[in-house]
Amino acid sequence: MNLLAIDASSLPASCAFFRGEMLVAEEYLHNRMTHSQTLMPMVEHMMQNAGAFLQEVDAVAVTIGPGSFTGLRIGIAAAKGIAWGCGKPCVPVSTLRALACNGLCHKGVVCAVMDARCAQVYTALFESDGAGKLTPLGQDEAIALEELKQRLAAIDRPILLVGDGARLCYNSLENKENVVLAPATLQFQRAGAVGLAALGLVEQGFAPIPAEELAPAYLRLPQAERELLQRQAAQNK
């Protein structure tokens, strides 16, 4: 399978191109520029450098959440546009599962954690055999950082923290004896890991979906909607 992978779920933006299991090309930017300005030029430049054409792509993989509400919409819109234009299907990938693929060489528990602000995190736990196999230990969740700390404290195996909330979580832990912070090059979302996650899902039998079925998985309401509900609840008291 020739696979184009895209991620714009957080501050970095990236894209990657796979031929089978081989990562042929990848571009990554973490410069705080707007993804709507950088993502599509990155895809075009990467494909040119790879000597490949979008028409060669068999499917487009993209992170659907959790993550930045604006970033997710930009990434999904880009994936839909490319897929529609080329008549190709899409592979939706959990941002947390993609992050966990940064820890495929770790043997133990991989904790993917993203900063959701207000002492909240998006998180998911995975068992990694250290040889490329990930097994989810639960669902993607939006929980309090304090609750995640309690869960990690109950685990007596090696734990690898990945994600833009990894350092926040690591710094908050009282006992770090069995916890390791992923190196900076593997902490953040990367399209290469999105591609690995997508290929793994397809290998397990997941069928790529039509582009029009792509939809974000936010895990919680945007801040504006949460504030509106709070005001409405206060008025109804």
C-alpha cells in the first residue's frame, strides 16, 4: 500500500509517504506557524522530493483526535481534499494511538498524554512488547491530570510517557522510578507514526473509509461550548 499520512493535531505539523512498510519521506515543522499555511505546501514539497505523485497514493491516513480543535479540522480537511481529488479512501487514526507508535521499541506500558489545559489531559495506555506490537489497555479519555497520576502510580512495570503533555505529567509525578520521558524527537506527534498506526490497523482488518465519512473525535466540547453550557446552567438555577 502506498500511504500518505498527515498530522496537524497539535503544535507540530507533519506529513509522511510510505511505500508498503517503508517510510520514503517525511516533513515535520514545529515553528508555531498556522497549519493552514504550512500543511499543504509541506505535502507538495515532500511528494516532489520523494519522486511520487498523489495519484500513486492508495489511501490517506490522518489523525482525527483528540487534539487542537482547529488543528484537527485543518488536518482532516486536507486529507479529505486530497482523497476526494484522487478518488482514494482514508484511514482515521487516533492521535493517542499514533503517539504510542513513537514508543514501539519500549517494552512495557506506553502512556500517550496530551495537554488538554485546565489540569486536564487526553490520555490512553498501551502495552508494548518492544518489537512493534501495541495492545490498547483502555479507551482514549479526557481526564484530570491528578487521576492519570493515580493510575500510573498503580503500575509497577516500565512506563514511557509520550505526547505534548508528557513533560507536564512527568514533572507532576512524585515517584518516577519506573517512568521514562520520551526523548524530544519522539515526544510529539509525527506523521511517520500516524502512518505506522494506520498500516497496523489495515493489517488487523480495518477497511479504509470514504473521505466523506472522516470526522473528528474531540473527546470533549470546545471551550466556547463548555462556557455556554455553564452560563445556561447558572441561569437555570
